Amino acid sequence: MEVLKMRALRHLESNGCSLGIGHDEKPQSMYDNPQAYPQMFPWLFPYEYGGIQQPCHKKILSESEHKQCLLIYHNKRFQSDLYFPIVAFNHEQLKAGTIASFLMAKRKKFSEISQRLMLLNRQVLHNITNQMSRGEYVRPETDQEKACFAVLDSLDP
């Protein structure tokens, strides 16, 4: 270790180049940020090229497909990196969970729909959700069940 330190010091004293990585005051977004991966993994993306979500890849290669291509790259540098596969997988999971949790409603009806959401019987909604997740066909019979289905009809996935 001492020899490596001495070589590094000699390199710097002879005006050798080095790479400095700073931190922004605000965190980087993982959405629509083609420079996120080159900034996190500068040793995998030399000269900050080849990042995920580059404009040249739009409509040609999805983010998931691009990550899969990188993981089967011929020189195995993406596979052998300790952090790239897990970070890429975690981003996929976070994005899938976040996108799946959004519900859209028209602005004109937003306050009305939010009021109806607050008035729903949570137990009835839970029962309907369980039945649907098991693949059962649910037909609303009570007023509370009909209210739940009316709110579902008002929301756009």
C-alpha cells in the first residue's frame, strides 16, 4: 500500500492527471437523466458516453433493454462491477413501484373525486381488492361497493 501511495504522489508531483468527482447540492433525478449512470459509474462509461436514456436511443431502445444489453456486453465490465447490476435493478424496481402507484383524475373533478375517496369504506375496498386479486369477478351489490366502483370508474390509470 505504501508503494502505491508513493507512486500516486509521484504521479501528482509530475503534473499527472487525476479524476475528481464532486457532489451537487441537490440530488440527481433518476427520471429523464441520461447523465445519471455516467456520473455514478465513470469507470464504466468513459467520457460520459453511452448512458441510459440518451436522446439517440429514444423509441429505439427502452431503458430496460439498454440495461440488459450492457449486462451482456462482450468484455463483462458491467457484469463484474459490484454495484452496477444492483443499482440498475433497484432503479427498475423503484420506477415500477412509483409509476404503478399514480392515479390520474381530470382536474375539473379532482376535488369531487378526492372527497369520494375519503368517504369510501376501507374494509369494503379491501375486500373488493382481495377478490379481484384472486381473479374473481366482482359485481357491486351494496351501496358501499357501488361507491367503490364509481370512484374506480372516475380514475384513469
